[in-house]
Amino acid sequence: MATVQENPLTEGLERAPVHPTNLIIFGATGDLAQRKLLPAVYNLAHEGALPERFNLIGIARTDQPDDEYRDFAREAIKKYSRRAPDETVLSSLLERMRYVGASFDDPAAYEGLSTIADELDEEAGMAFNRVFYLATAPSFFDTIAGALGERGLDKRERAEVRLVVEKPFGHDLASAKELNRALLSVFDERQIFRIDHYLGKETVQNMLVLRFGNGIFEPLWNRSYIDNVQITAAEDIGIGTRAEYYDRSGALRDIVQNHLLQLLTILSMEPPVSFSADEVRNEKVKVLHAIKPPTIEEVPERVVRAQYGPGVAEGKDVTGYLEEEGVAPGSTTETYVALRLKMDNWRWAGVPIYLRAGKRLSRRVTEIAVTLKPVPHLAFQESGSLGVRPNQLILNVQPNEGVSLSLVAKIPGAKMRVRPVNMEFAYGTSFMSQSPEAYERLILDTMRGDATLFARDDEVEAAWGIVDPILEAWENASGPLPQYTAGSPGPSEADGILLDHAEWRPL
Amino acid sequence: MTVEVWAAENTTPADIDSALRKLLEEQHAAGETLAPARVVNMVAVVDASWRGEVLNRLERVGRYHPSRTVLCAVEEGRTTLDASARLSADGTGDPSLISVVEERVDIRMGPSHLTRLDAIVDPLILPDLTTVVWAPHGHHEAIEAMRKLADVVLLDSSDDPNPGRAIGWVCHLQENCYVVDLAWLRGTPWRERIAATFDPPERRAALRQISRVTIRHRPDSTVSGMLMLGWLASRLGWTPGSLVAEGGRHHGRARAGKLEVSLQLDPVPDLGAPGLGGITLETADGMMLSLDRSEGGLAAKRRMPDGSTSSWVVMGASRGEAGILGEGIRQALLRDPTYGPAVRCAGAMVS
């Protein structure tokens, strides 16, 4: 039998208890709160996954009473929740919402927040944990953190205080370091949760299980057997209404620096001693440190950027990037980037790592393709074969979550003719369950204090260290970017960075 | 939604198996984006007159449903097997997305088939998948026949009006099967909330001070109350005594070290859904926690030893009976190490 220190009642429960929490969202009327955070909080409430005592305090510039904010939240949840809301649960959740209308540099915001949070604690007769979620423009991150520190809201007796920071975390290495410094001058690293929502996806977490829960892969997972790795995040949509953000960011900052490098770290890290947050993140950081950033001189031969031009998407004519509303005339922001990296460590030395991300491509797909080396001698040279291709292990992140292994098989008949076939595993066929939204998992983790799926300060800086020389090289380059037709697989220039016999996976 | 159907009268398991394979081949040839689900086999044994009701229940379970269902409808006097098979794919119409195919086999059989149900069903279940057997209308002989073939027995111990007999049956099955009990799953939110209440380190000592437990339940859900008491007793190391039935209520005592814990089960006639209606825990130093069903979750009330009180709602949507059944199917793929000890403690209270 367990001792009283262990709470024997939690044994066997799928959901461990979470300490009573006040979730404070800065930017509570913004797009992220509306589309992701409020629906995620509702779904956690619906499933009974929120702490037994829970309140949400929204802060934004709009001056409005609590009830108007509740109306806003109700509409957002109804519109964007993955399930139709249960009216009784929704009403119960809305009752727990409070609102403070003030700008983030206004001391009144923090006075209002402090007053409400203290009232809620007093009413419950206990100290709630506090999770400050910064769903604001990045320019406010240090302002808000500083203001929280000045008012002593960064720490609490008998309760935990945590800070959740959305991407983008900086726009280059220097700004990321400066932001880390600003946040760490107020909060301890263990209090800071830097969100990369890709890490909340079930399939991404499953990569850890696939690699470290199956003995079949580990013996092959090295330079002796792997020819190259390709990670692709292709979108078929354009920039939509995000021109203001995207034109300042581009594909390298928006996707590669965070999502794709995170996928790469999980794919290539050494087995951690345990799955505790720091053990996992220690291994991920080692991967990032092993990647040798391209020098400015190497950038042209290892990195390709381009913009989508006019073309056809879903059977309709679409404009090119430069004609999109809100894009600066003559903008040199890339909507496509492809790059080749290399890792200097025993496991991966000499294995090219290809990353590519882009908008307005022919298909929406996020996948990791691990291509094995070809067999040393091919005995099947009969004519009529479709050809023997090296085995590929494809980890599909979206839209068809699953794993596929390409093999070579004999075509029925008298001759020894062969063709590639696929061994498919689709998560949907084996679990028949709807994966929770990444934000549901991540918000719950912040309330639990589990930072395994969040980026640490050194991780973020190491990732920026890899892309910084590329950004610098691009700043010094002149002339328009190569164009690719909207709805196509991307620019032909991307083939130029591939080594030897490598090919891009068809989109 | 695409559907493929095959049917035959006076058939054999081998013919049904052959027909299923053919249907799958045809469906695969029709579109490579159709992928057969491979999660769990469910063998459901039902009275023929309630077949439609059981199918409705299975269709409402939502996202957690068996990938291959073998529905055995038992008709008095029947001596032959009639069967049909169908594949259905619930696709979105988007050709770039995979549509998952479910398979269902309906067999009409007689009572005499039940004692050799394993031989009939064996060719029809997919090897390497967990096989669940569920007989919501009794048919214990079918369960006995399936015990070597099935990995999991799904049941609702509240179905038997005699709680002692229900718990005894579960204990018997647990000798060589894993049991998923819907009556236990109805109590999950209650167990989670009680565990959460005592989770803050400063409250854990109160677990050793519990002096009284009162459970309110729907009159036909006495077993749910007993399982809750069994859970507390097994987790907290109590030695339970016998429960005494008196006017529909049950009361008894458990020994928790030097402390005696008073146990009470009170039926509440006007509860809509089966299961628990409320629970009150009191400690020797005067703390009291109660949880009761309410709109939007569970209404919680707490009185501290100093007399201060607070109340709040623990949010959570009702899963409904369809959701409970779906959860039962999902739990067939998991293992809850606390159910067995809880049942044994509950058994000790009714013996």
C-alpha cells in the first residue's frame, strides 16, 4: 500500500489530478484565443480534464464587461470547437470567465488581474496555480513578463506560476537571446513554456514511441543504413489574411526554425535516459548542436528560396504572392524554402538532411521520409521491371496520420520482375479515435507543469543559430526571388541542393 | 458512406469468412484509399428480439467502436445459422484522405449453438486483435464457451439485480479473463474527482482520517456503489466488513487501522441515468466533501475542520450510456490495475 505522501487514489487513473488553476490569457480576444485556445479549454472542460477548480481570466485592449467577453467566448467556442458544445458545460465554463480590458503596458491591466485572481483565491480558500498565456504579438512578451515581475505576480507561496509563450520566439538569434534574457530576468526557466504546437500532435509524439518502443528500427537508424532524410511541410493554401505577419516572417522563420527543426530533433536524437522534460530536451539540444549551420558562402548551394506566382489551386485561378493583399511591393519574403543540413555526430555524419516548406504547393502534406541505402548488389535485372528503389520509411504527420514502409516485391509471373509496394499503417484504422487538438494537450501540460513538449531556452537559441546565417545571407542578396507556379510541387531550383542520386519525394 | 453486403441462409462459418474476404477484396479494388480498420473484434451475443436495440447502441458509441463486430442473435428453436456480412466505409469524399472500413457479421443462431460459440466465431475474428465478448442479455453459457478465445469480457455488473451474484460472476470471470465493467466506468469521473480532492500534499493525510462514506445511487445501481466502496477500501488499505441490507439501503463498517469507517449506500429513486448520484466523505477531524450530479458536471461542497465551507461545480459533460459503452470498448485495449482489487473488496462486503 502506498504512503500518504503518494496519494494511492491516483493509481490506475488515466488522468492524473491537476492542481486548481487560474488560466490568464493575454490577447484574449485575438485570433489565436478565438480559434484555438478557447475551444481547447472548452473541450478540456467537456471531457472533465480541467482541474477540479478552474477559472479563466482574459486580458485584451477592448474595454468590455465580463458578460460581453463571455458572449465572445461562447461564439468562438461554438464556431471553432471540434465538437458541438454541451450547453450545460459551456455555461458552467463561461461562468468562470472574467475579463480585464486594458492595454498590456497599462498598469491597470495588472492591477485588475491581480484583484480578480486574489478574489478567486479568497473565494475558494486556497492558492490557485497561475498560468499566464501570452497569446499576443511577440513585441509584448517582454513588456508583459516585466510587468508581471514588477507586481510580484511571477511567484506565489504554496502555488505555481507559469508563463506560456507562443511562437515566434524572436525573429533571429539575437532577438531570441534578448527575449530569453528578458523572460529569465523575471521567471525561472522551469516556469517558462515555449509552445510549438507541432509537438502537441499525436503523430509527432508517436515518433518517440515508434523509435524507442520498437526494436526493429534502432539497428538501422544510423549513417550505415540511412541514405538521407527529408522533412516536408507543404501547404496548398496561400497566406490568406496573414500577410502582415507572413511578409515579415517567411517560410524559414515560420516553419523551418521551429516546426521542422523540432521534428528533426525527435527523429534523430539519442534515446533519452527517461522521458522527463529535461532528459528529452537535453537530447534534442545535442542534435541541434550537432547540426553545422551553413556559412554565408555556403547558403546559395545549400538553400533555395522562392515565391509562388500566379497559378491554379483547387481548380481556380489564384494570384501570386506579390499580388496578395497586404504584401509589400517587391517583397523578397520567401513562401518556399528548401535546405540541406548535415549533422556532425557518430550516428548521422554524412547523411544529408533535407528540409522543405512552402505555401501554395500542389498538396497539403507534412511528412518525414527516411530513405535507406540501396542494396549493394541487385540480382534482379530482368527487363520489364518498374525498378528497384531503396526502402523508404515515411512518417505521415498530416493529413493521413500513419507510417508507411516501401518495399520491393515480385510482380506475379514467370519473370523475376519487381516493383515497389507499400506496407501501410494508418493510425485511424488501428485506433479509430479522433486525436485531440494539439492545443488541448499542450494547455493541459502547462497546467500540470510538464514541459516535455515545450522548447527550452537553449533549444530555441540553438535552432536560431542554424537559420541565422541563412537569414544573413539573404539580407545581403539582391534581386527578385525565383517564382514557382501556385499549385505546383515548388521551384525546380530546389533540385539543385540534392546530393548524388537523391530526389525530392513527390508531393 | 459506402456499404457492401452479402447474405446467406443455413450457412457455415467458413462460408461467412470466405464472403468477408471477397467483400474486402472487392472494396479494395474499388478504391485504394479504403483501409480496413484493425482495432478490436467484438462478439456480441444478444436476444434476437433486442438485436436492433443493441445495434443502435453500438452505432451511437461514436469514435470508439469495434472494427469487426460479430453479432450473434439468439432465437428460440432455431437450429441453423443464417448470416449476413457488410462492410461500411465512413469517408469524407476527399480522395486524398483514407476512409476507414468497418466490418459487421450478423448471425442468427439458436440457443444450442451457444455452448460451442467459440467454434462458430473463431474463423470470423481477426487474429492478433483483441477480442471482446459482450452478452448484454445474460447468455452466460456463451461467455463460458468464449473464455479461451476472448481476451476481454465486457459486461455491466449493474444488469444483475442481485449485487452479490453480479460481483461473484465478475470474480469468476477474472480467473482467466480481463473484465471491463460498464458499472465501474460510470464511476470514473467520481474516482478522478475524489483523487483530485485529496491530491494536494497538505490534504493527503486526511485520507487516513476518513470516518464515514455515504454513497447515493440509482436503485438499480447498487453494484456501482459497492464498487466505489471497494475502490476506496482497496486503495486505502481498509479491511471491509459485511454490508447489511435494510429497507433498500446497505450499511456496514470497514477497519482502517485504528479507525472505524462507517459505510452507507442510499438508493435515490429519481435519478435519471444509471450509476451514482452522489458521494459524501467525512473525516474524523470534521472535514466533509460531497459530490453530486448537477448540470454541467458535479456539484462539489466542502466543509473544512474549522467550519468554513465552499462549493463549486467540477466541469464535465455526461457521456451518456452510449459514451459509456464506447468507453468500455476503448478500455478493452487498456488495463486498469485497480478494478480487480476493488471487486474483491466489494465481494468481501457482500459475502
